Amino acid sequence: MLKPYEAKLQSVKDEISKIGVEVIDSLELSLRALEDKKIDDLKNVEITEKKLLVRSNEIDNIIVTTLALYSPEAKDLRQLVSYLKITNELVRTGSNTKDFSKMFKKSYSDDLNTSMILEYAIPLLKSALLSLKTSISILDETNAKHIEEKYHRVMVEESKTDDLYLMIEKNILKLISKNLDLSKEYFDILSALRRLEKIADRAVSIANLLHFAQVGGDMVQS
């Protein structure tokens, strides 16, 4: 049987993991919608910032109570402080996921160059998804070498999202210059895809915090 403190810590990790899985599931649903060219299915992404915020606050309350009751030190303190920050990152990630699905569905139409958009949007979404999956997987990782490897894998995927976004931005700006009537729709698509890039940024922050929680030392710079 786990000791009271260990039980609290495990409860916090479990609840953080549940939120992470929920966001990941929403991103996977979005990816299927794009791959199957069933953009209307994006309406099924039900995750909301409001609901995530309520759950995040519940986790934060457990963390604060645990800090007050047990006054943890060293690694235990690092973990709890990191988890306190991670909940906020996950709320922002969930918000970006919902914004992407809502904005992309609203802006996408056959009037646009849909083949070009999907050519970049799908790998962009895949990289954002993989970066988040990998960062969340560090939560239960105890091997320092594996933590380092996963952290750098997150960094690689985040770099890919930056490159992919820059490429699609360049191509969309060319399309706008040739068809100003669709400029708003194209800009809205870009804004939606920007949310995917932000998800990868949040994944790096989560991986950074988990790296610090488990390994210690200075915070890894993203």
C-alpha cells in the first residue's frame, strides 16, 4: 500500500495524464478528419478550455494541499512545483486544440487550394501530436537517459512544426496575392494552423518541466 504522500503524488500524476490523454485523443480525431478529408468531423472535438480549467484547478488544489501537509524537499518538491506549472500548459494546449478544430472547419472550403493546405496541414498536425504524446510519456519515465532522449525527440518535432508552418505560410501568401477575394479565408486557415505550432511549443514546455522534475539541475532551455 502506498504511503499517504506517495498516494497523493500518484493521484496528481494520474490526473495530469488523463488531461494529456484527452487532448491527445482530440488531436488524433482532428488528424483523422484531415486524412479522410471529412473536415466536418472536426465538430466532434469537444474538449474545452473551461472544462480543462476546472480539472486543472482541482489538481492544483491537491498539489498545494500536499505541499502544505508534507513540506517535501529536493526531488519531491521539484516534481510538485513542475506539475503545478504543467497543468496550466495542458489547459493552453487543450484550448489551442479546440481553436484549431473550430477555426479550420469554419475556414476550409473547396474555393481554396485544399490539396496544398492538406499537404502541409496533415504533417504539421502529426508533428504537433507526436511532440505532445512524447512529452506526456515522460511523466512516468524514471530512466534519466530515456528522459533526455524523449526531451530531444520533442524538440525535433517542434522544430518540424516551425518549418512546416513557415512553408505553408509562404505558399498561402502567394495564393492570396493571386486571389485577394479569398484572403480572409486563407488568413483564417493560417491562424488555425498557427495553433498547431503553439501546441508543439507547449509540448516542449511540458517536456522541459518534466525533465527538471525527474533529473533536476537547471531548466533545459527550449
